Amino acid sequence: MSLFDWFANREKANNPQPVPQEREIKDGLWTKCDACGAMTYTKDLRANQMVCLECQHHMQVFSDERIRQLSDPGTWSALDDNLMACDPLAFHDRKAYCDRIVEYQAKTGLTDAVQTGLCQLEQADLALGVMDFRFMGGSMGSVVGERLTRLIETATARSFPLVIVCASGGARMQEGMLSLMQMAKTSAALEHHRARRLLFIPVLTHPTTGGVTASFAMLGDIILAEPKATIGFAGRRVVEQTLREKLPENFQTSEYLLEHGFVDAIVPRTQLKITLGRLIRLHQAVLPA
């Protein structure tokens, strides 16, 4: 080692360089896209309705935000929030069903997996139901079915158009046959709504599966879907094992269903309110006086 190197190392030892600190980012200030990994200022992302500004990936949105996006400000009036789930089967797996309900209520601030109410959308009266995947995977139990049925019946009585934003893993197994009954109950209520020549538009979001797909989600006059949403009844692996063949990569996506006639249109979230408003106005224009 040269004399110069010795003095240089000694100087470094006596005057250590400060270790660069990583910049702390306030929790919730930035959001990372699940698809492309881009970091976006959360405020800008919310202004774009939780659609990635880089790749247009539609991030999952829950019921409170959906209601804010679709209803005119100050017009939302909730219905049947007082309905609560019970435990008719005394279901107990690793934890009692009633205890799970209490946990999800505390975690989400919701009483069950759907919010229903009346509002205005672009100044048109509307009955709106919004499912929330946070609450037990958006599963449809007795409360979800009853709330949606009452919403449909209210829309029929008031001659309102009806929109249900679907997001569900299917029927709620902890309620057994009682959850499956909700498929028939909601479908029967929709038949009365249809007989009055009133409009029903389901909006299929990621994911819409199981008993919800097998009932009201596919009974719309016009069926809309968000881009790249998973939509189906049985899971992909179940279908492949049953058919014993490999399915296309885009199987059970919005795009696949549109191609095969199960969905009428794929509408980006940023255009959903405008599209719904236009459809409601067109339907009202052709109704008999």
C-alpha cells in the first residue's frame, strides 16, 4: 500500500460518509399496479376510477367507491341495511360462521356482501345494487338474496331501471340450500320486473362466478362487463378436468364471453356511467306513455 493510499483510508475512517436513507413513502400515497407494476399517485388513480394510467388495468373496486362513481352526488339512499345474516345451520369449520360474519363486518364496515339503494345517474332515477368482494368473497347468502330481491321489487313498484354491479365467488356454502334458494328468488323477482317492460342491466366485474352467474347476472336486458373480468360458473380447473381437454388462455374472460355472445358489450370503467346513462335514456324514450 502506498503512503497516499494509507492517508486516504485513514481520512475515510475518521470521516465516514453518511449512509443514504431510503425515502419513506407514506402508506396509501402511492399504489402499485397489479398488472404492469407501475407506481401511481393514489389520488390520480382514484380520479381515473382505479384504472391504471400506464396499462389500463382495471384494479378491484369495492362497493363504496362504486356507488360514488355511478350515482350523482348526494342522491344515494340506502335500502335494507338493517338486514343481518344468522346461522341457520350452526355451521362450524375452523371457526363458527357467526364469528366470521362479525369479523368481516368489523373489517369492511359493511353488514353483508351487497349494498342496495336508490339514486340518480345522470339525473335519471335508478335502483342500484353493488356487490362487494371483500365481504366473504362477495358470496350470496340469504341477506344478499333478500336485499337484491327487495331492490328489484322496489324498482318494479316505482318503474325504475335497475343496475346490479356483480362481483362474487358464488353462493355462500355456510348457508347450504338457503343460499341456493336465492338464485330462484332473485330470478323470479326479475321476471316480474321484465313483465313490466322495465330495464335491467347487470355489470359483470372481476370476478363474477358461481350461483350469481347462474342467476341474475345473466338475466339482463343488456349485459355489460369490464375488460378482462373473470366470468363463469365452475372454475377453470373443474371444467378442464370434466371435459378432459385444455381450454383457451382467455377462457372465462369478458372478451371470450363477448366473442361467444354471452356479453353484449365490454365497457371501460371510465365510460361506464356515461354508457349506463345513455342506455337508460334510450330505453325511456321507447317506453309507451
